Amino acid sequence: MPRYKLGHCNLPDILVELGISYTEFAEKMGMSRQQAGQYINNERKMGTALIFSVADTLGILDRDIYQLIEVPMKPSTRRLQEKSMKEE
């Protein structure tokens, strides 16, 4: 099973496509424009619950908000996963 970390935030492009300003986005999300700007400009990463809320509010998929970067697993972790899958 692959593991991922959050990459670049896609919100600037998403908001342009949807015709929503940063201020409108902040108001929809109930946050300050400054806080919204931190997320939009990649100065701060959103937590899982906020990602789901943003996706719901904008009517998009949660996976579209950030680029997902696959993180290679350590060989020891991979062996443990393979072993548990064989036991099932």
C-alpha cells in the first residue's frame, strides 16, 4: 500500500477555475483572509478534517487540493506489510 505526503497546494488554480476570490474562499470557510492565504500560498498545510471541509464546500475531490507525493517505504516496513497480507 503506497504512502503519500502533501505536495504543492492546488487551491490557487482551483479557485480561479471556480471563479472564487481568496476573500470569498475565506468567508465560505469561516476563516480570516490571512489564514486562507497561508494555506493557498503553501505557507501552511491543511489537516485532514480541513481538507475534507474545503472539498465539500467547493464541490471538489479532496485528492485534488494537494499534489500527492508518493513516499517510498523502508524495506523493513514493506516486508511487514507483505507478511501481514500473506497471513490474511
